[in-house]
Amino acid sequence: QQPVQSPQAVILREGEDAVINCSSSKALYSVHWYRQKHGEAPVFLMILLKGGEQKGHDKISASFNEKKQQSSLYLTASQLSYSGTYFCGTDSSNTGKLIFGQGTTLQVKP
Amino acid sequence: DAGVIQSPRHEVTEMGQEVTLRCKPISGHDYLFWYRQTMMRGLELLIYFNNNVPIDDSGMPEDRFSAKMPNASFSTLKIQPSEPRDSAVYFCASRPGQRGYEQYFGPGTRLTVT
């Protein structure tokens, strides 16, 4: 039931791009993306809804393939501030209840 | 707005003691969620409320855990008796609508049970 994220960890240099994937075995109504820095709370990045609507961060983009129950988060021209752990949360019951993936740790180096 | 408020921020207690964690959601938010985060199990949903009513408590680990929301501005998560395996960071989050809305997380309570 828990979505699977890949990769588990990635290390980048500033300015490089990264893609984080989230895959579910269930049909999804929405996918949410959050970033958590060490010792802090998760912070909202983006929502992708079934049907194509999106809400979120202007410097981060994402896609949602409803047929494959997959979502990808695209981080372009990465900055040091992008470092943290990224979580996808999936809603398969259309209640807004989220099940979170295990997280992807991103480290951006100068 | 002050955001979601949780107290205490840190709690250290001995096994067998009762622990009460507190949460004040953002005003006007209809949904409140309690999560537990550990290295081994990640971010787990314990229970959530809609308009102060518990909707889904399937994530509550066992009867030692209980949660209440007596009014729209306050919720508690109680562990009695506490055990070392309950050590974790507990987050409270709130949201204004059913779907299509982001959850706002509180700063968390780091619980250590010795």
C-alpha cells in the first residue's frame, strides 16, 4: 500500500537536475510532494490531482501518470537549498488521506 | 497565522508513564492528522479527524494510543503506558478541505521513552 520512491538517495552538484519517482500499486486520486529538512517538519511542494490539475511551487515541476499510478518530481538547476528528504504522499481513497513513501534523500553540493 | 502549534517540542519519559501530546491546528482547517515518524517505519498516519470527529484510526498501533479532538482548536494524542518503541517524532498536520489541499505540518514533538 505504501508507494515506492526511487532513487533512495541522490547526490548532485549545484546546477544539476534530478528526477524523483513515486509509484503506487493502487489507482490514485492525487499525489502530494513534500520536502523535509533535517530536524524540521515536512513542507508542501506540490499537489497533482486526477484529471490534470496541479498546485504548487513555481520552481519545481511534476508529472502524474494516472494510468500507471506514477508521479515524478523534477528538480532543475538544483540549489543548495534543495537538499533534504523528499516524500510523495498518495491518496487512493479520494478522502484526502495520504500514505507517504519512504522518502528520497537529496544532497546538493557546491 | 501562527501555523500548527504542537507542545511539548521535546518529551523524555520513563517506560510505563503516561504521555500527552498536544496540537492546535490552523484556524478554519477542518481536517487534523496525527503522524509518527521513525527511521525504520518512515512517516505513518496514526489517525485523522474531520470537524472534530475521528474518521480513520486504523494507523493507531494499539490500545495504548488514544486521540481526542474536543473542539476545533485542540487535539491530544495520549500514550498510556509508554514503551521505548514509542520513541519517535510525532507530527500534527491540518488541512482546510477534503482533497486538493495541502497539509500544513506542525514542528513535531520528539518523544524519547527510556
